[in-house]
Amino acid sequence: MSRLARNGPAWPGATGNRSVIRAAAPRPCTLVVCRGCCCGNPRKLPQSRLRSTGGTPIDTDHAWQLDRLRAGAAEGGFQVRTTDCLGPCDQANVIVVQPSTAGRRIGAHAVWVGFAMDDDCTDDLLRWARAGGPGVAAPPAALALQFIRPPREARSRARR
């Protein structure tokens, strides 16, 4: 039995040939984690390396970081996805924080975070995403210092 026969037309005078368009479900904040060319590649960015500023060691376990972000998303009600190379390899690891539907409604745009390697940065990303992300909650101050400009292609796509 067809939908038209079962439910009748969607509105008076309709023939039933059209679909009913519904409002999109609200989308949570999403962390897009680069795992392409350099980001997350232990050969290019070893687990233990020295910071260019001051020579303090950074311990980065790329797989552990991704697992931690995914576990935080499951608990906090946001999403994590991975993607191929996002572009700014000299600022790896790169994570893009996309606003939720609520954030987009008030004009928020995606925020690019570079050098996302240490536990403090991961903690800040989790805390901000749980709070709602761009447009809904202010970013932690230390995380805001790691914001980077997206590559030119991403900026031009965002304007379309």
C-alpha cells in the first residue's frame, strides 16, 4: 500500500507526488580531527618531541588522543570525526571545532585549533565541546591561543 493510499495527500489539493520536508534535527558540536599527512602520524610527529619554545618535552600519543576525544564525545553529547589532511601541516595536529545548530543560529563559524598535541589541549577541547562549542560557550583561554587561520581553500568554501 502506498503512502498516499495509507495517509492521503500531504495537504488539501495535493496529488501525493511530493515529499514532506521536515526541519533538520539539531546537530551537536563536532570535532573534526585531522589524521592525514602529518597530523596523527607518529613518524612525522614522534610521541615524544621537544617544543620549539623553551625545549620542554611534549608527550603525544596520537591514538590515545583520538580514543580520548571519542570517549569524551560519547559522554558529553558531541561528535568526533576524522578526516584526511586539512592543510596546515606545519601546525599539526589540527582539530576543527564545528559549532552546533544553536551556535550556527547565532552566527558562529568553525574554529581551527593548531598544535593540538598535549593533554591540556585535549582537556580544553573536551571541556569546550561539552559546554556547546563555538557561539554557545567561550573557549578556554589557553585553547584560544592555539586558534589558527584555516587554509585559503577552507575560507573560500565557508563564504559560499
